[in-house]
Amino acid sequence: MTEVIRLRRHLAALDAVDTHWPSGFRPAPLSAVEPAALHLLLDSSYRNGFGAVPPFAQWWLAVTADAEFDPDLVFIALADTGALAGMALCWSSAFIKDLAVAEDHRGKGVGAALLRSAFAAFQRHGASHVDLKVMAGNAAALRLYQSLGMTEVPL
């Protein structure tokens, strides 16, 4: 079994979170994309051995039926072409459930912009911190999270 790590970003000590977007990308509301496109992005992102996504109907029902689901806490990144570049699905408990960036858009700052958007939203809602879980072997994700000040906490 692959080890899971819990990471946390404390928000209380932060001034206003910088939510700038990299050139060529922009934020969008959940309503700007089809849920099936989000599922496809997650599925393709998790095929590298760092998770699995149930079939679309099962996944979308589970997401939207969850008591912690809030469509305003689903952060979408679109490329200037209109293509889905990434998404961060967050629960209202200040937990980042899923973060995925399309392979063609990785390394361009999209993941960091999505995370900063989530941090800012939770900061506005008065959360003291934001958590997520990541597979210990996902070195690229760990580098991103740690570069944004996330540190390991006990599960």
C-alpha cells in the first residue's frame, strides 16, 4: 500500500493571498465546464499510479451529494484557448480533495494558481488552515505543495 501524507498550509499568518494567474490562463466558475470534462481530467491525472477515479456517474453523484460540496469551492483554470487546464475540488472543511492539471499545461504555474485561489477563498471564510492528502511517492506534487508553504502534519 502506498503511503499517504497529510499536508497543511496555515493561513492565519498570511497577509492577503496573492492570486495572480500565469500568462495564458484564467480562472473560471464551475458552470464554465462540463462535469464530464473534470472527470476526464482527474482520470488522466491519476492514471500515473497516484489514485483512481470511479466512473463518471458514480463520481459526480458522490461529489455533489457530499455535505461538504460547494460549487464555489471548485476552482477551474482555463487556457486562453478555452481548454480546461486544471481544477481544484475543495470541501467546505478547508480540505483540497483533488488537484489536477492537464499534462500539456503542467509546469506553467496553473497548479500554484489553483492552490492560491483555494487558500484565498478559505482565508476569506475564516479558516485557520487548509489541508490535503498526497501520495508520498508523488514527488512533483510534493514539490509544488511545499513551495507554497505546505508542511506535513499527522494523519
